[in-house]
Amino acid sequence: MALTKFGFIVTGDDFVQHQGTPAFSMKVVGVSDASKGVAVAKEMVAEGIQLIELCGGFSPVWAGRIIEAIEYKVPVGVVAYGPESIDGMYRLFAK
């Protein structure tokens, strides 16, 4: 089986965007709060998305909640940042 449907969830603002070709499609969903990622991931799985990636704005806690919520049905990856980026990430996502 080849990867033909990819999903990416990003924190920032609420939006939905579809891109792709007849052979490959990508759905990008923005959420204003990481907690909204759970419902988005469930919807993606129901739509046949085969692989989900989460932006670095999702903490390991939220990534785990999303993985559990979709019952491990598809792989979930998380963008990670090294120690040199921690201060910058904190400035972007601290409330």
C-alpha cells in the first residue's frame, strides 16, 4: 500500500486546506488550541487519512492523547525541535 492521503495538524488558528494531485492528497488543519487536535485527528482517520503529523506546537501530552483517541489506527508523527530552539518555541507558544 502506498501513502496517498496525508494529514497535518498545526496549532495557530482554525482553518482547513486541501492540496494534492490525483495520486496524493494532503489535508492541513489549523487549530487555535491543541485540545481541538483530538477531534480533527478522529475526523482525519474517518476520512481515510493514512498518516498524521502534528506540528511542534503539540506537547508530548497532547500527542499521546491524540494517538489514544484514534486508537492507534494510523501512525502519528510529531515535529520535534532541538534544545537550541526551546527558547524560541516558548516565546511562540507561551500563553
